[in-house]
Amino acid sequence: MIWHRISEHRALAVANAGRWYLPFEPPPARPAGISLLELPTDESSVTVAVVREPATGCHRMVSRLAELAAADELLVVLGSDGPALTAGSAVIAGLRRRLTRHHVVPMPARQDRAWLRENLTALHNCLADGSLPVLVTSPAALHSVAAETASSVHADRVVGVRHTPADAELVPIWHRQPVVALAG
């Protein structure tokens, strides 16, 4: 019975080869010297930044997020080990110091769709009025909360932050492909 299911799946995969879109394929290589902030975006693009709270030295990471927030509508999903709003305080405080024109709104987030349904209007309102929502969740739920949130707010791209003791770098994870209209 199990072999029958596997062979059906393989036959289906062979029949549909080349037609499936894999959402997690690696991003295209950028030419050297081009910043992530220089990638083409439209005027109302929304970026979701997926961030794991570092143990120490988050000032470089905060400065990268601040640059991105100044150039784009940004929503941060922060994975933190401690209590929801106190553990993310170093990152949130750093964002508040750097982004004086933005209202940084920390929100504890859970890994269930009910939480997202209840808070989706608040997220849309934060993005519409220029606020910076920071969803604070556990590290185990970080990627699923980021994926559900990016899908719900119709994000144009998702970036991660690669943090080292010396520097922090924005890494593209996903970006929305432009829609091509077919004549016919």
C-alpha cells in the first residue's frame, strides 16, 4: 500500500515536471556591489524581516533594519527566548532610538491562525499609518509566524538578517514575482 502511494506520487511528479512552482528556490544572485535596498520595488511594497534576537550586540542589526524601514514599509518578526515583550526590548529599544519618525509597535505573536485573524486588522492599520509593527514570538515559531504573516499582509518580499559579531547583513529569502499578463 505504501509503495503504491509512492509510485503514484512519482508518476504525478514526472507528468507535471516543469509546471510546478517551488516557492523556496534560492533567490537569484545579485551582481556584486548592489545593496538589497537598491532592488526594484514599487511604491507600496511591504517587506517582512525575520530576525532572531542576538545574545549580544544588536546595534548593527538594528541599523540595517532602520535603513530598510526608512526605504520601505516594514514588518519585523522577532524570535526571542524570553517573555514576549521584555526579551525583545534591546531590538525594540534600538529601533525606537533610530526611527524617531516611526511608531514602533511591539505585539506578542502566536503560531496559530486564530491569533493572526484577530490581529490582521491591527497589522494593516499599523502599516497604513507608517508604524513599524514588531511581532515577538518564540524562536521555534519564528518561521511559521513570518510565513503566515507575510502571506496575510501580501508582502512583496521577505528578508532575513544574518548577524555576526562584526556585522549584520540583510539576506533576501523570498520576493514576489511580477505578474505577467497573457494576451489571448
